[in-house]
Amino acid sequence: MSEKPSASLTGANRNSRVILLVAIVLAVVVLIIRNIDVTKNILLVMLGFGAVVLVHEFGHFVAAKLFGIKVEAFSIFMPPILLGIKKADRGWRIRILPELLQGEGEKSKEGLLSFTFGRKILPGETEYRIGLVPFGGFVKMLGQEDIGPVKESGDPRSFANKPAMARAAVLAAGVTFNVISAAIVYVIVFLVGIGLPAPIVGGVLPGSSAEKAGIQAGDEIIEVDGESGRLDFTDVVMAAVLSGNDEEVPMKIRHEDASTEEVSLKAEKLPGAPYRSFGIERPLSLTVAQVVPEDVNYLKVTTGLMPGDRIKAVGGIDVNGYWQFENIVVNTFEPNVELKSQRKGPSGQEQLVEAHLGLRFPEPRNNEKEGEKDLSNISGMVPRLRIILTPRTFGDWLRGLFHLKEKGARLKPGDIIAAVGDIENPTYSEMRKLTNEYKDKKLPVTVIRSDPNGVIQRLTVETMPKEDKDLKRVMIGIAVELDVEDAVVAKTIATRGQPEALMIPRGATITAVDGVEVRNFFDVARELKKNAGPSTSLRVDRRIAIDWRIDEQKAGNATIEVEKPEQVVTAQAIGKQNIPFKQLERLYKANGPIDAMRMGYKRTKIFIIQSYVTLQRLIGGLVSTKELMGPVGILAFSYRIVADQPLIYYVYFLGLISASLAVLNFLPMPPLDGGLVLLLIIEKIKGKALSMRTQELIAYVGWGLVLALLLYVTFNDIARIVKGFFGL
């Protein structure tokens, strides 16, 4: 015969649990006080998501009440129960953590922290709960189960005893409320006003439909497929996404000189892009965005810029748009370019400050297809390649943390590529060709490296080119730029300005141009430009002598004739430091409530269509599942919005989440609302419900798929966060 626990032991257990709970609460309070800003942001994020879930579940709740269905519980967030409140005959019954704080042998499920307060009232049938797991929510109706088939009951108010169409209406109400709430959110947003990306061309991708149509950065899109009222950049994106495979979308463009032009663009899937597009990039402003404190210091040290600065001049030339800034940078062949920016002083006065931007010269990606004729060069002389980026693994982070030595040779940023396979001093196109040929095979890469003491080393590293399934590109996993800080020629090629390749051997170092000593390709380009131009009475012979040397024994020279200075350099620069510019935005504010409703309806429709298109592309394999974001990723993204942006942007984002949730929940797959409605439609057509066994099988398979997807996207979310945290 088993012994019952003594009253003193039961009381001790109860007291220890209460003490533990109080300790946890005190610890949480201390953390909140010490991190008040973080707590405020987290609270806003949780309130926002709670509101989205509340609206969805409230839709089910209202519909169930209208159809006379008994609602047993209405919960925001998932079990276990954090707080439950219900009308009882003696007043309001409160339960706190009833499933976690139960007494010994307790069967009532009231828990240790349960109490009743208030006057005697009529008891209610619904307990209103807040779950401990801050995700989702649910409405528990009599006879309705999320896992398995509905339960049969003799109660006429049971969900199972209602007509199929009434049950379908209850299930569809959640989605309906999400759509309505999204529209209401956008009405509020547009009444207040919000900055959205303007329909300005920020850039044009090489080989795209936009480039072929002659569209240029700085052009404004004033009409898309016949629509011209209050366009923003989303309209341009969606026009491409929703167009047919061979459909040409008419557009009207306003150029910077105020002239207009009508064009037709055909959307296509460009390499690395998740959607079909016209090849038009989002516009950026010239104002430096807010960044985290560590990045503020880095930005200030490397460039002299600060968040809030607005670039006014680049290389001594005034600029009014980012595209002008980029155009000057791209065509500057110098180690760095001077910047002037406008900054607000401590007292609010504007001041002009000087800054600088270091430049580097990457090879354009389209060279892989177009071959040597478009290789970056200086009058036909192609520089060697320098590695600027290699994959960083978790092991690299650990070695850096504990100062461990590396095992074996590896490629490193700063290495100069001396050979790939059997090709000495390869060009970018030659390296890409070998990389493709050696897919899944060992490919030796020889590099030149300086050790900490400045001693030059030459070492060979074996690599294994692999195909990136998303990019559909075979890669070693490195990024390269031109080694313009030296004057070593990898190869000479024929160009428009130099029809025949110069007779300069691979690996030769340029030592002088027209008798002037040079040390790098910046010097080479400067001297070539200085001596370029047509023949004059002062100098008939415009041939320029270029001296080169391999070693102490082998040297020589070549001659070149350059007619135009702009023909000297084809290499295009980008900044060594990424300046985080703000998006170029325009204020979108309604003229009144009716206008706000019109704008809210349009925005809701766009995001619903966008969600369906994303799912369609996902099923068709046009969007990688790695692009999906789960609850963890959405919460992390929401936190960044709340921390970095005005509150109206988070409200705008919640409207997107609400619209997307409506689409996701109405997919025809149990246990989602759309799948359950589909089963009810089948029941209506057949005249009877599916067998209990079939319903159970469908429910368990559906839940298995949902949980598998949830685990997958959560893993992706955590992996992205970890990579971002450790800089991998």
C-alpha cells in the first residue's frame, strides 16, 4: 500500500516552488531595469506580434460566437499557460502557471497560484489565456481539435454539430480579419505618412532588359503599365514579378534633363536574384545611415564620415544624387577619392567636412561569359589578381578567439594569384574557365604572400571548386580584385584603343612610361593619359615607350599610341569601405481618409499578391528555401526595425506580416485554416465527412510537414544570426 506524502512535505514543495518563482521574477525585473532600452524594444516587438495573432484568433472567436459555438479558451501565444482568467460563480478566477506550479496529487489543474477576486457573477464559458511560448495563439472550441479529427459530442453547441459551411466560415474568419486588419493598418500608416523608396532608377544591371532599353541611373519611372498615381519602387518590382514570361511591360521614363521617353521592358530571372526583374536597382540617397556604435567608429576612422552626413562633392565635383556619386567613383583611377560632406554641428549649425574613400578595382562578373575582350585593363595591359575575401568558417573564429595556429596552407586575403593550375599569372576569364573545368576536382592555386616580417613567400594551396546551387556557378570561394598597387602585367590583350596586343610577356613589371619611372598602375595610367592625344606641330610622333622587366637579365620595351585619354583605363572602381547610404525615400501621405483607404487597399493587395507569388516561385524552384524566414528570423528583423527606425515603419511591417499570415493560413493544407476549409468543402460535396481514420492520417501528416518546415526555417534563422554575430 503506497504512502501519501505528508502535509509538511507537500507544503515544503509548494513553498519552494513559490520561492523559485519569486526569485525568477526578481531576476527578470533586475534584467529589465538594467536593459531598459532593449526591454522596451522587445516589448514593442512582442506587442506587435501579439496584436497580429490576436486579430487572427479574434476572427475565429467572433465567428464562433455568432454561430453559437461554445468557445472553451481564447489564447494569445502557445502553452504552457502563463496567465488564465475566467468568470466563475464567485468572481474572476485567475490561474498563473497552473501546469508548472501544481500541488502534490492535484487533479483540478488550478495550480498553486490560483485565486478568485471580485463579486459573485454569472460564470462564463471561455477562459482567456496568455501562453508562455511567445508564438502564435489559438481558439479552443468545443469538439474542435487542431491535432486529429473533430470530436463527436451530444452538445448542440459543439463545433462538430454545426453545418459544414458554418464551420468553414468560422475557420475562414481568422484569415479575413487578418486581411481587414492589414488594410486598416495601411490606412493609418498613410494618414500619418511614411517614407518609401522612390520610383527612381538607382542602377541598372549589366545585360538586363533595362540596360538594353537605355534606362540610366537617375531616371524616374512615372508610369508603369498605364498606372501613374503615387508610384513607389514596389510598383516597379511587382510589375516585373507579375508579368508573363514573354510579356513586355510599357513604362514612361523621365530623364534628368526633364525629357520623357516610353519604353517596354521584359522581366527575366537574373543570376543570383530570387525573382524575375527588369534589372532596375533600388535608389540610394547621399545621406549616411545610422549604424551600430562599432561600425560608427570604423566608418569614422576609415573615411572620416559619420551617420547623418550628406555627401556634397566627390573628387571636387558637386553631386546631387547617388548615381552621380557612383559615376565619379567608378571612373576614378586613383588609390582614393576625396569627399566633402555636410554635417550638423553640436549646436545644429551646418558645416562642411572633408573625408576620403579608398578605392579598389574588382573584375566585373560578366567577364565569365564575355571572355577576354572586356577584361579590365590599362591600355591593353591586364593586371594580376589579388584575393580580397575567403570563406570564414566557425573554426577560423575559434582559432582567432584562442590564438591557435592554422594547420596546412590556406588562401588568405591579400594573397596575389601567381598561378592557377598550369597558367602563370592568370586573367579573371582564364581563372573562371579553369574553375569550371576542375569542378569537384583538386585545383592548385599558387599565391605570393608577404609574412609579418615582409619576407615574400610563394606557396601552393589545393582548392576544390564546387557548384553553388543557388547561383548556378562553380566557385573556389574567393573574391578577387586587380592588383593595381604594383605594375605587374598578367597578360596583354587587344582593345578598341589598342587593336593589337602589346608585346609584353606575362609577369613583366612596367618600370617606365615615356622615360618616367613608374611604381604601380596608377603611375602608368597617369603617364599614358598625359601623353595621349592626336599629333600636334610640337610633337608629331605620339608613340609612347613602355619599359618592362622580368628579372636582371630579361627586359625590353614596347610602344603604344593612345588617341584619347579616356581609352587608357577600363577598370571600374568601387569603395574599399562600404558606406551605408540611406535609401532614397519619398513621403507618401494621404490627402484624407478616403484617399488613405484607397492607398491602404492597394498596398494590402500588393502584399497579398506578393506572398502568393513568392510561394509559387518557391514551389517552382525559382526561389531557394534558404531565403525563407521563420519566427526567429522575423522577430530578429522586427527588433532591428524597432531599434533603428521610427515606429511607423514597424506598424507598416506588421501590416505586411498580417497580409502574409492570411495567405499562409489559407493554403489548402491541413492543419492550416485553408486545408480544414478544403476538407469541409469535400464533406459538403460528398454529403458526409471523411472517415475518422482518414481525418487522423491527414491531420498527423499535415502537422508533421508544418513542424518540419518550422524546424528548417528556424535552423536557417539561427544560422543567419550566428553567422552575423561571429562575422562568418
